[in-house]
Amino acid sequence: MITLQEYLSVGALLFTVGLLIVLFRQNAISILMGIELMLNAANINFVAFSNALGGLTGQVLAIFVVVAAAAEAAVAIAIIVLLYQNLGTVDVEKARNLNG
């Protein structure tokens, strides 16, 4: 049987990898994938605590996080497509220099 500590360790590892991707990558798609990794790490923790405590609250909260992540991904991909159309690249450093 997998213990709560093992689930939390996997969640912490995923969150750390996602955070490192967000902090050190320049590509907008890579940053989006890092954010998704961090959200999935939070979901693992929610479900693990829900299972350990014997309720469904964590699982319901994980479903809400998945819905919010889908909406966030849709908006972010639309922004990335517009960025690529205007600049020809998805490098976030070049997007910082845009003057609107």
C-alpha cells in the first residue's frame, strides 16, 4: 500500500519541477506546461489527503482545479497564438518589450 508520505513526496517533486520550469524557461509553452505540472501536483495532494481523511472534499476540489486549469490553458494558448502571429516567436523576453 502506498502511504500518504509517498503521495506527498511525488506531489512535492512534481511541484518543484514545475516551479523550476516556470522560473528558468523562456518559451511560453514550456512555462504553461510548468504551471500545469504545479496544478497537477496540488491535485495529487488534494486527493491523497482526501483518501487519508476518508472524505470526498479533496476529490471535489481536485475536479474544480482541473476545470480551472482547462480554462487557464485555453486562455494561455490563445495568448501564445497571438504572440506567435505578431512576433513570430513564443519567447517571453520578446513579449516584455511590446509597447501597447
